[in-house]
Amino acid sequence: MNTTDLRKKLHALWNRHKMAAFALATMLCVSWVATDWASALYILTGTGDSAIVLDDDAQVEKDFSSQLIQLSTSRAGYDVALTAGQTVTITHNGAQITAKAKAESVSALLNRLHIDLGPLEMVLMDLSGSGAKLTIASELTYYEQTTEPVAHQTIRRPNAQMAKGTEKVVQAGADGVRTAVYEVVWSGGELVSRQFVEELGSTAVDEIVEYGTATTVTADDRLVNVTKNADGSGVLTFQSGATMTFSSAKSMTATAYTAGHGGADYTTATGTFVRKGVVAVDKSVIPLGTKMYIVTNDGIVYGMAVAEDTGVRGNIVDLYHDTYQQCVNFGRRGCTVYILE
């Protein structure tokens, strides 16, 4: 491959990846043609720019052009200008030397220090500090920070309050831009790889989709597990796999009543008809309309219930039963009332 073809290949590679580094000449003239010719591939980092200059047709970033020297030899290309007195640290063949630059180009500095580059060697320049750091090798690795568009992600999470098979978007997603770090590897004048390392920040907004896991709990479904959180809430899990979430669990006393006995009517305080699952409460303790799941301390499961009636005071729930004998059998028991969400 001739130098013209290689320049075109490198130019296409860098433009495609939009790398925040600069290659400033072509690869490679084996002998030093002239002192103003950059005879190897130059890669600049720490400049904050995003352009590559390979030949006279390349677009040079305005903010960076003051550091470039357009060569006057028969070969088109650029070199890098150094400031007089600038400290330059050079690493080559396992050795490191430090020198003070004159008002000269990098090519001239290397020539003055009798540092000859091999046919496949490149020069990596770090300009992030007040001095310049040059690493000369046939294989170069550096880390590039860049800002780029990024698509939003979709996060799915279960919701035990929603019916199984249903879902809803609780937060709309939005694409954004991210600051990303890439590892860039060059070998023998060729861009070998550019791999993502980490994300430093992003303006993208994740889309959050909740899907239902709750299934219908039947009267004969057996409660098999209660999971409690630190705040008192939790999840009831049933033998069928169905789940229900509760906001709190109350230790209360359970009694029993039925219509036609003890002054109980056939309609409730809220105007509904009495039936199994209706519970009379002190509405200052449990608000009317509250849904509950009730289990006695000795293992009797009353199950799903709704606070629709009144007539008791304090920490008591009066559970409706269909017959007076059922009420007698139930009597008075301690219970746990799970307040359903």
C-alpha cells in the first residue's frame, strides 16, 4: 500500500469513528526526507478537539491550527509546533528522556535528539498539561473521552398490584447524549480497535414499564407465605402463586355477627347488603371502604374482607357470618388484619 492510499484509509477510519484525537501525517517514510517532514503517524490527545489532519485537503480545526505547521516539502502533511522552553518527556524503547523544546516542530526535536523512528513506529502526544508527553512505539493504547448520542433503555419491573398480563408505562423514555470513555488501540499505523470502557454521564431517560403479577385469589386458595418490609408493608403469597401487597398489618381482636341477631340488620352502614366478607369496624381505626385480608392467630382464615359496616369501638373487627351457629363457633379470637393496597 502506498502512502497516498494509507492516508485515505486512515482518514476514512477516523472520520467514521469521530475520535477525539488527531493524526497529523502519513505512515511512514523509512529515511528522514527533510527536517520539516513529520515522518510518522502522529496522534494527539488532550487537545479537546475532534478532527484529523492527514493532507492538504483535510479540514483543520480553527482552535488547533496554531499548533500545526503545514509542510513545505513535496509531500503534503502537517507537523506539530512546540513552544520554546516547553518541557517534553519522550518514552522510546523502554527509556525515558526529558528535554526542553526550542521554537521547533516535533520532527525537528526528534531529529535534534537523534531519535530515529522505526518503519512501523508512531508518536502519541499528550498535550493535556503545560508540557508535552511523547510515547513512541509500534503499538499504542490510549483512552479517549467523547460525547455521543445514546438511546434510552427500557426497564421492566413487576407490580403485584396489577393483574397478571397487564402492563403500563410509568415513565416515558427519552434519548440523550452521554460522555463515554473508549480504549483506542493502534498498531503499525493501523487503527486496530476502539472499545467502550465506561459511561461517565448521560442525559438519556430510562423508560420504565411495570407489568402485573397479581392473580385472582379464590376463597379456597391457601396463604403460604408473608413477606414483610422494614416499613411494615409486604406481600402475601398464595399456594396458587397469586400475590397481594399490603401496606400494613394490624394485630386486632376478631368477633362475629350475623343478620337478625344482636340488633344486626340486613344492610350495612354504607348501604350494601350483608354477606360473607363484610366487616364492621370502628371507622376511626379502619376507614370504611378499606380492603383487608384477615387470619386469626390460631390459623382460621377469614380471607378477603371489606370494611362496610360499623357498630364496634376500638381495635376490633366484627366479621360477618352466614349463620348464628357459625358466630358461636367463631367466638372471639386474636387476629392479624392485613390492610391491602
